[in-house]
Amino acid sequence: MQCVSSIGSAKRRSTTCQVVRRRGRVYVIDPRNARNKARQGRAHQRRLKKRY
């Protein structure tokens, strides 16, 4: 999977590419050609509650 700075360029690789948002990240998936997979963004870190 490739990490890209701009998901727009990765989206136009083929006509079967789909943009999906999962867990705060943006993914490009392609069912026909697995080489077109891409990811953008970081997942948000969960804040832990302080226990006293």
C-alpha cells in the first residue's frame, strides 16, 4: 500500500478505484488492480482517562 500526500491523484489511476474513509484515514481501493491501493492521513489517537 502506498502512502500519498494527495489522494486526488491516486483516485484517478483507473475507473474502478473507490475512495473509502475508515477510522480517520482515507483509502483508495481497487478491486481489479491491487497495485492501486493508497492511504492518506493519520488515525486519531484515543485519549485515555486518568484514574486517580
